[in-house]
Amino acid sequence: MYFTDRGIEELTDRRGAEEVSLTWLAERLREFVDLNPEFETPVDRLATWLARLDDEDD
């Protein structure tokens, strides 16, 4: 298990049964970056990866 998996595990444990829209998620990511601008690049990479999950490999 990676160190970062602890946060993912907590998210699953606390909110795993909830359903949210991608719009809601995008708003939370923007809010997080506003509060933590040093994480802008990793959040942008995550958002881009999520957006392109269904793209065919070139």
C-alpha cells in the first residue's frame, strides 16, 4: 500500500456509499486548488486523466 492510499481508504470508508456527479467533483477540486494552490498541477493531471479514461490509445 502506498502512503497516499490512506486518504483513498478513508474516502472509501467515509463516503463510499455516496453517489456524486462529476460536476460536484470538479467543484470540489477547484475549491481544493483555491485553498492549496501548490497542488494545482497534480489536481490538473488527475482531472485530465479522469476526463480521458475512455479515449482510445493513440
